[in-house]
Amino acid sequence: MKLHYLALTFIFSIAFMAANAQKLKGTVYEGSGSTRIPDVFVHDLTNKQMTLTDKNGNFEISAASGHLVVFSAPTYAPDTVYVTDMANKKIRLNPQGIRLSTVNISGTRKAFDPQAEYPEVYEKSKVYPLSPSSWFSREGRNARRLKKYFKREVQEREIDQAFNARTVTSVIPLKGEDLENFMTLYRPKYDDIKSGDQQSLTVYINDAYKKYQALPPEKRRPQRLQE
């Protein structure tokens, strides 16, 4: 009887692990078209798993029916999927420009400390000289990709804090859609703002404004916003 009970326990344990080892797979596309989006952050809110889409927009993540999975990427509206089955998914993210109604003095996004929010990623990303598995394992490679993604995200948020609507309009006389188009076209790179020098940023905005004014009207609207 005891052996029978142990056997049943083992079978149920294997079944439980198999259920939790299911992989949700699919591809992320831009809008209703066929353009695939790389480096989309895929986060299962239920089991805390996370990954990024590859260069072809494909993803694979541990998940199960009943889980909530969020797909997010800069300049796209995020999408949350409630998993009902494990069939391959087609996820579509809609492009979005800078929404001035959400821009405040401190920028468009909250402070972000990925090392505090996702410590497991930084632990799994470590490479140990005497552990070849830490170099080549899929989990380790994925963690290192996520670490690079988080670094870019931190930098993007610092750009948001520096290059916000209030700062820009204190330098140049744009507003409404013109301001949105200008900020989309001439969003600075991280190297342009990392010094924190307000005078340098003012010079950058003035120079960019001169370039914006020199454009013909049809070129002052970002292509993505025309679609």
C-alpha cells in the first residue's frame, strides 16, 4: 500500500512539473501588418517568468492556462494576454507616439531599478569560470539579454526625464501636434543627455529646432505617425 501511495505521488509530481513546464510560443507583430518586432519584453505576471522576442519577433516562455502575460516595448502600446490555451500566439502591438497628456515635469515613466525589481535576472546572468553551463545555458543567455534590455530601459527613462515637454517648450515655441512630432523626430540619444548639463541640452534643442524648421512640411511628421 505504501509503495502504491509513493508511486501515485511520483506520478502526480511528474504531471505537475510537466504542466508547469509548458511553453507558450508565438510571434509579435507591429499593428495589423507583417512587420515583426524584436526585443519585446514578455513577462508572465503569474509565474514571474520573463524573456525577450528574438530578432524575428519570436518568443518562448514558460506559462500555463490561466496566466497573464504582458508584452511591452518602447514606442508601442503594451498588450496583456490571458492564456486560455498553449496554441501559438500572434501578438500585435500598436505604435504610439509621445502622448503629451502623459508627460510631466519628471518625464513620462517612473523611476526604474531593474536590479531591485528583477534580482533573479542578474543572478542568472553571472558567468562563472569553472561552470561552463553558466556560459552556454539557454537560461543564462536569456538573462544576459534581459540585463542588456534593462540597461537600455534605464537609459530611455533618463532621456524621458531630461527631454520632456516642459523643458522643450521652455526653449522653443512649439505646442500640440507640432511639439509631439518634433520630440519624436529629434529625441536625443543617451550620450547627448547623460552629463546632466542643462546648457548642453538647451543647445541641442535649439539646433534640432533649426533643423526641424528647415524641413518641408511633409517631412515634419514622423513616418510611424502617418500609418
